[in-house]
Amino acid sequence: MAACGQGFSRAVRASPHPAWRQAHSDTTRGRLKSEYDAVVIGAGHNGLVAVAYLQRLGVNTVVFERRHVIGGAAVTEEIIPGFKFSRASYLLSLLRPQIYTDLELKKHGLRLHLRNPYSFTPMLEEGTGGKVPRSLLLGTDMAENQKQIAQFSRKDAQAFPKYEAFMNRLALAIEPLLDAAPVDMEAFQRGSLLQRLKSLSTFKPLLQAGRTLGAQLPQYYQVLTAPSVKVLDQWFESEPLKATLATDAVIGAMTSPHIPGSGYVLLHHVMGGLEGMRGAWAYVEGGMGALSEAIASSATAHGASIFTEKPACPFPGFPGLQTVASVQVSSGGRVQGVVLQDGSEVRSRVVLSNASPQSTFLKLTPQEWLPEEFVQRISQLDTQSPVTKINVAVNRLPNFLAAPNTPRGQPLPHHQCSTHLNCEDTLRIHQAFEDAVDGLPSHRPIIELCIPSSLDPTLAPPGCHVISLFTQYTPYTLAGGKAWDELERNTYADRVFDCIEAYAPGFKGSVVGRDILTPPDLERIFDLPGGNIFHCAMTLDQLYFARPVPLHSSYRCPLPGLYLCGSGAHPGRSCCPGKRSLRMRRKEEEAGQAIEQCSQCEEESPTVR
């Protein structure tokens, strides 16, 4: 799972000819070498961050990607001619400022379109007195937010700034926990006296969080453990506001606002920020694949090697190669590299896996080298996912009854938002969840509709747009053990489109094409177990020092030399590549700590988000 700094340093020092001590002038992109210092499995955005940091530190690193395109879930694909989709992950927020700065991502082409306003919830109601139906539009202007909320409740409008301050304080307390390795309970309980003393330092972020929360700690504890509706009911009375906020508590998760623990996911989705703006979410110019390409460009500029499954990779200079078949283990029980599908062996002192814990330990790693209890725990991880992602090409913008378009059809502020449909009240969200529990796609799916081309016209032909529909709830397996087939996919997508049509008449007539990704499709294409955008559920029993499993939390693996660097490790998120700043004293210490510092989850795959 991730490297302890000293352990990695020892591994590299043990190499008779440590390549990372040498200049990289002999590294030729396109030519696979037989030995590297580090191998990374999977060129998802998190894996690429690990590669970039290691290579910048002089660790000769190679990454192998099983698809023809880098980025994992953070990819841009032209599925319909002329329309470029962020096919899975579609929003960026949790990219830490030091990652942006350290990897010089702006220099390598990353451009962001910040969204303000950011949330739009139209009501499905009859307008009165010639007025359009009501809607709730939220952004960074607190006074305007209060004016919007007052349509539904003046009391809620007054309470909203206090709620925001309350949640921000909790986010400030929790964020240091995301930026540090979890408490090392194994070392604390079973290690030598020296190891126990060293493990005490891992308690520091917990103590800092407690000091930040102070006397309000019991209230904040409730946010982390209670149903999100219980938390929201203590603050607000209007259902449209509560339901809008509750969508962040359930998005990407097979849970309901009425289920304990959903409050934590609510918090996890409001922790982000970009370019100095707390809580900001953005579209990446060119789609999410442009983020992955910028990280890859930073890595290769320092000599990293990237190999994809096919030579058709759109990022220039990346050669095609077959994917990793297995992790190679020496007779002494230590990782010594990987074996590719064509039988080629690539030696390395360490292997970082950006794949899910399930793929890493149940498919790629020889089972005889892993403890039976560990394997059993990995196989029992909760990977339920409610998500079906639908990418849609349209020839005009949706025209919402609650916010009619201009005569010329130019994008309006609400078009840049996350639009929440079928979210008039929290009970409706719970009913949609209950359908999926019964093995049925929701009769009234919860829909988050985003139109990135409203801010980034490079994604679609003039006058046209790309739309991302992040919908739930859809079970992995349908009732009666039935699998998803083309009929089931299209039936569900038609249901989603019917719902959108009710809010924005004419939407169905604007559709040029669509790409439907059910949970099994997300698993097959992006290797997301069960279609889960977090690799495993963000429930309290699978977080912090229990992620992915207790006593092997965060990045530590029972097989020496093997580490996780994906969303299945702490803190667990699909679109927030990397979490730690680099503070190192010596080169070898830097290399060791780099894996821990880069082994981070999602963004907001949102996810896959």
C-alpha cells in the first residue's frame, strides 16, 4: 500500500545499480527497458501523480496502462464524431494546490473553468400568475444564495451562512487527516519500542482535529455518523434546499440520506477547492483527459516512461504495449517487478498499483504470498455502486421551464451548474434508493446534469453541446439475477430522458447521440469494482485506518515492495489526485516518502465525478 519512507529507501539502496542515481539521458521513450526502480500499474490520474513525483525525485519509473488512453476514469474520448466527452470523471475540485504547483500543471497545459454559480435545482411545478416554476440557484455570493433560499423559507435563508461556517470548520479539521497517513495501529500495538514511539507521530493530525473542533466535537461527530437528513433537519425546514444539499451525501454511493453515515460523504464532497477558492469545482478545458495529459507531460518531461495497451494513444510519444498480467515475487517473498501479458518481465524494486485493491490483490498478486485473512477481507469489500453515467451529444442547450433560454440560445449562468433533477425533496431520493435495493433501476432516477461545453466550447461543434448525466440508482445486478443488456440500458436511458423532458421540454428532440455506462460497464471499461467510483464504498468501516482493510490501512501491504496508489487507499476519492506536500531532508528519504505522498485517491472520480 504505500511506502514507508525508510522502507522504500532501503529497497532502492539494495539495488546494485540504482538507476535513479544516474542521469536519464539514456532513457528513450518508446523503448522498454528490462529494469526500473519503480513500476506503476495503471496510468489513471492518481497513478500518474505518483509517477510524476517519483520521477522528479530521480526514481526511474515506468507506468503500464491496460487501455489505449491514459487517465483511467479521468479521460476525454470522442465517442460521437465532433463531441469530446469526459467519459467517466467529469468535474475537478480536490486537486491539492501543492500538486498543481509542484508538477507545474499550468505550464504543462492544464486550464480550468471555474463554475459560479455551481448548483441549480429546478422545481417540477406549475408556475403561478404567469411566473415560471421556482428554482434554487447557489453560488459563491452568500447574499444571493440567501435571496434564492428565501423563496422557500426565510428561516433557512438566515440559517444558511451559519450552516456553511459550521461545515467549513469541520472540513478544516478533517482535511489534515486526508493529508497524512492514518494512525499506524499495527506498529503501535505490535511493533518494537522504537516503532511504537515513531507511530505516535501519526496521532498528531487526530489531536489537531480535536483541538480545531473543541467543545463542538459531539455535534461534529454526529455529522460523521448520522443520516444526513437528521443533520440537515436540525438546520433547515425547506425540502428543496435539504434535497439539494443531500445529493452530495449520496452521489456515487449506494446509500440514502436516511441511512446513518451518509453525512460523512456530504462532508467529503464539500472539502475541495481550486485556485484559492474554497469549495470550488471546475471543468477542465479539453475534458478531464487534459488533466491526465498535463500530469503525464510533467512526468515524461523528467524522464518517466508511459506504455499503453495500443499504439493509438492520443498523447504523442506513448508506445503501445500489452498490459500487466501479474506482480512478480522472488523466492524470498519480496516483489521484484511485473510480468506483462506477452510474458515479458520488467524488474523493479517496488511496484505501485493504481488498480483497485480487488484487482491488485485478487487478480495480479500471486495468492500464495498473501495472508489468507487479508485475501478474505479484500474479497469482502463493499463495492456496491448506484451509478449509471450517460454521455449525451445535443444540438442545442436544454431549455428549462424554470429558467428559459435566451432567443439566441446562448449559455446562461445556470447552464454551467450541476443541475439536480428529481431532487425536490429528500423522500424522493430515498424512494429512488429503495428501488435499487429491490434490484430495480429507480423509477424516478436522481440526475446530476452538467454541460461542460457551456464554458468550454472546444468540446463540441458550434451551437452544439456535450452533457454529462450522473444518474442513480441502478443496481449492478437486476432483480432475478438478470444482467444488463442493450434493451435494459436503453430502457433506463429513455426513462432518464423522459425525466429531463419534464423539466426541459424539447430535450429529447435535441439529442444527437448517447453513451450509456451502467455499473457493469464502468467495471469493464475502467476497472471500477462493481462500478464503484471510489474502488470500495466510503462507509465508516472502510475509511481511514480501515481502508482498504484494518491493520493494512492506507498503503501498507503484507507483501514487501507492493503498494497501493489509487482510490482504494486512504483517503479514498476518485478525482483528487494526490494530497501531500513534499518535505524531505535527503534524496533517499524523499523517494521513500513520495509514494505515501502521492498514493491518493477522485475526483472527484466522483465521482466518477
